[in-house]
Amino acid sequence: MPGGRALHLSRYEFASRFYWQALRRLVTPEQLPELSRRLAEALVRLYGHEQVLVSRLLSELYTAAHDMDQAARHQSTAQLQATADGMELVGMVPLSTSGLAGLAPPAQAGARHSPPHTAE
């Protein structure tokens, strides 16, 4: 629950690949980086501390936006999540998605990765 509130998100797909192709033709290659960046930033705001849930998508969007630092950060988080999911699947480590979210690097622009904080 990002920000302590329940999210009810739906996943959509186009009824036909032709609709997607028509929409893609409306966006010029020059517009794509800016639109990708804006969508990535909107997802970061929406998911907050639960960005791990969309880290692979964020990596792709930041790559399209030519922001390779952000793309690499989210790709690293996505790989960490995939590893944790695999370990949980085979019963090695009981991790939850929300628990792993604490390991994700800070969301602020220009922020550097810091180790996870431990409760004392």
C-alpha cells in the first residue's frame, strides 16, 4: 500500500494490436523520451515506497527517456526482486514484496543508493 493507502489499479491492454499501432504512430520519436519520462515520474509518485512492484517498467521507461542512471537503478531493483521471488519460490527465503521494497534505493531525483536501515 503506497503511502499507507489502498491502491486499486487495473491493468489494461488493447483489444487489438492495430489500436496500439495506430496510437504509436501519433507519438513522434522526438516526443517519446519526454512522454516516457513523464509516465515514469507519475508511476514513481503513485507507487511511492512500493516502486519495486513496477521497477522493470520504470527501467524501460527511463531507458526510453535516455535517463540511464534512473534506468540502471530501477533495473537493479527489478533484478533484486526477481532473485528474491525465485528464492521465495523454492522456499529458501520467505520474503514479501513489501519487505523487499525497503531495499530499493531512494526515489528522489539524483539520490544515491544507501544500505537498508535496520530497526534498533
